[in-house]
Amino acid sequence: MPGFTETTFYDSFATLTIKNFSKEFQKQFITHRPAVEMLFDGNRYTDAKGGQLWQGIAEYGFNPSVKFFDGADQFSQEVGQFAQPMIYRWRYMGASISMLKTEMLENRGPVALASLIEGRLRQVMRTMNLIIGNEIFGDGTNYGGKTIIGLAAAISTTPTVNATAGNVGSIDATVFKWWQNNAVTSFGSFAAHGVNGTSDDLVLRTWNNCTDGPRTPTTILSDQATFEYYNKTLLAPVRFVDQVGGTADLSFKKLAYKDKTWTLTADTMDMVAAQGCN
């Protein structure tokens, strides 16, 4: 009696499964990693149009002809620059998914095979999640220099000179002062110099230094110790009680500072130059 046979086109099947996981990949990298969302600008840019580089513009400066006037006054016709090109190189990250022949025999049929592939994909996502989260704070030298330029290389601890990565976005910060970041390199104790510190408040000062009218910092990242102390500081003045359920809640679901989310990052982070803006 001839045996039952079933044909599965593994290449197309795996491709379809990966395509269905595309939103999961984005959620893992963007939603679950605030640092990634901050630097990747909410995943607004992709390489769908091809090429090795992404180019945008950074607007700056003032129009010198603007002035108060009366009567038949004249305005300068001098043409001034208003933007500089920003250039970034695309970085690619990938992985292979392998299956043993015995696994394929033990998981015959589209449903079982899909479950096996999805399990492998979840493992890939967990690994990529961890690596990208760490590389965000790296210096761009890992993986033979093929990785992204992390905060350790993109933020200069001496803002008047370029960071170790060189001209970030191909803009020279020594020439264009508005491209320089802000950095506090000797922060000291958060209890003494953090929010409402006993000596001063370097968080507020850095926030003010990074603020120009309506333009303010958009994201705050900190390590666990700083996050916990900030939470403790907020709990000191009052006690919060859910009047409806009668349940006391002595912590917060999320923290914010000046209406911007304060996020805990579990990734490796050098706090020396953690406060930066440009």
C-alpha cells in the first residue's frame, strides 16, 4: 500500500511566516526598547528605496534681514544658508534559522511546521532585542565596525569637539555649534545632584540647557539605581490610595519628568555622558 505523501515548499512557507512576523519585529525593537525608538526616530525611515546611505537635512540659523522698519526702508538681499545635509549609513542585521531533518519529520504538516519556525523566530527576536539594546550604548566597534554608532561614540563628553565617532551625521560640530551636544561628566551622587538634590539639581540644569522655547528634550533614559531613586523621591510627599477599590498603591506604573517619560533601561549604560542633547 503506497504511503501518504505531502509536499511543502519550505522556502516560500518560511518567507510567508517571516513576513507575518514583521510587525512583531518592529514591536520588539521599537516599542520594547525606548532607546532604539529614540535614536531610530520611531522607525520612520527604512531602506525600501535602496542605496547605502540615508540623507536628510538639519535646519539651523537665522535670517539676518529680519528687522523692524518704517517707510521705504530696504532689506538685505544677501542669501544665507538655512540647512546642512545629514548623512547616515544603513546598518543591516540578520540571522539564520536552521532545522534538523529529524525536527522536520517530527513536525510534519503546515501547522506543526509553522509552530517550529515561529519558535525559532521568537528566539531570533530575543537575541536581536538584546544585541540592539546593548549596541545602542556602544561605541560602534563591535561586529567589525558593522554595527550602529551607539551613544558612547555619538555623544561627546567634551561637546566643543566631535564625538569619537567623528562627524555625527556628517556634520562637523566644531564648525556648526548648534550641532554640539550637552554633557555633564562629573554628575556625582543623584541624591545630591539629581532631581531636587540636596546640593543642586543638575537634571533641571541640563534640561534647561537643552531647551529652546517649545523645543525640549523628548526622552529620558536612566539606569536602574537612578530610576529607583527618582521613584522614591516622588513617593516622599504623598501617599496614593485607590478610593474606589480601597487599595493603597505606593508606587507608579510609569514615571515622567516635565511631561516626558522617564524610562528604565536594563541595558549596559555608561552614565558619564548619559545626559546629552543636540
